[in-house]
Amino acid sequence: MRAFIAVDISDEIRKKIEDVQHEFRFLKSARFVDAKQAHITLKFLGEISAADDIIHELSSISVNPFKITFKGVGFFPEIPLDRLKERRGRVRVVWIGVDDSNGKALQALQQDVDARMAKLGFAPEKDFSPHTTICRIKRSMSRDEIESFIKRIKSFENTSIGTMIVDSIKLKKSTLTQKGPIYDDIYVHKLS
């Protein structure tokens, strides 16, 4: 099964994600993520045959719940906005960022998860950039779309989307379908 470890997003933030997604509906080739499935991936595992060892490692994580704030909208690959025209608007993913500047708790949690998964043979992450994906773009943008995209990204630059408490992490199964991925919880670990 295809699996990953994530933090689910609160219902309140999911509603705000839908509002942000609405601002990017002008992108013709965008495939929007179902806000009900919004999450922050801590570790993508890929295909796994069994979950027992992973669950064992996750069950021993001891971290107090903490707050995170969603702030700003960005995109991958990350390039300066003024270079977007040169690249003909080749953007793959649009996301809402996480401002974890108050103590770097999410970063520390991800590093703990990453170290535990490395013990099980999973390759360590190169760079963790906490975010929740709002859409994937299938092809280059038109000139008009690029102009609108740049304006929208700038308008969200320092915008706070909302705050939530991270109180659990989840091992999730991802089933790919033609309508998009379906995520199911395999294991939930409450932080305490």
C-alpha cells in the first residue's frame, strides 16, 4: 500500500482553504485538492508492505500539542515571481504555507518522525517545507494567467489563513483514483 505520515488540518482551516482555492479558480489546468483531505505531509513513505514497525515507532513519539499558523500562498518549484514569465508559468503545485516561527515545533516533530523512519530504512528528507497543497497545475499558464497568478500570490504574501492546534499525527494510506487520491487513516497517534 502507498502510505505517508501527516498532520490533518482542522475543519476551520479547511473552510479557509476553500476560500483561498476560490481565488485561484482562473487557472484552467489546475486540479484542486479536496479541502476535506487537506493535510501537512511529515513523511512520504511510498509503497509499504506492513505497518507494524512504523506504528511502533510513531506510538513512542512524546510531544505536547502545539499551535501552528497557516500563512501566505506559494508554489513549487520555488522561484522568484519576476522569473515566472521567463519560465512560461511552469508551476506544478500551489500551496498554503505554515508559519512555525514560535518554537519550530512542527519542524522538530518532522525531524523526529524522519529519524524514526530512517531507522526503518526510509531515506531521510532533504528539505522539509511545511505546507498544505491546494492545487496541482498540469500545464504552463497563459500570459493572462501568469499576470493574475502573480497578483494573487502577492496579495496573500503576509496573509494569515488561520491557527490550529496539532494534537495528533497519522499514518495514512493513499489510494490513487481518476478523481484524485483517497486517504484513509491506518493509525492515529495522539500527542501528549
